[in-house]
Amino acid sequence: MGISKEALRQTFRDAASSFDEFRRERQAERAQYYERVFHAPTALLARAIAPEASDALMARLGKTS
């Protein structure tokens, strides 16, 4: 990525965020894109995109499993 681990950590600290939060945001964006473009079922997308946290992704999208 062209950035040191410490510089990346500092960037997240400055933004009052974390890599995990960044990852969760990107997962939600990807799921919303696939819902919109491919009309894929949200539950299926959540399990495919975040198998370890599909319920959390569903909640982030405002859906129930």
C-alpha cells in the first residue's frame, strides 16, 4: 500500500476509526452494490461477503436474517 504500519495506525487514530471499522464499511458498500446491481438476496450476500459476521453485516444494512 506504500504506507508503513505505524503511519496507517496513525491515520486511523486521527480519523477516530479502525481498520475493522473501515473493513465493515467496505463490506456494507459491497453488499449494497450487489443488491442494487444483481438483485441478490441480502442474506446470501452477507454470508458470502462476511461469513464470520454475516448477522452483524445484516444489522448494519438494516435487515434481519
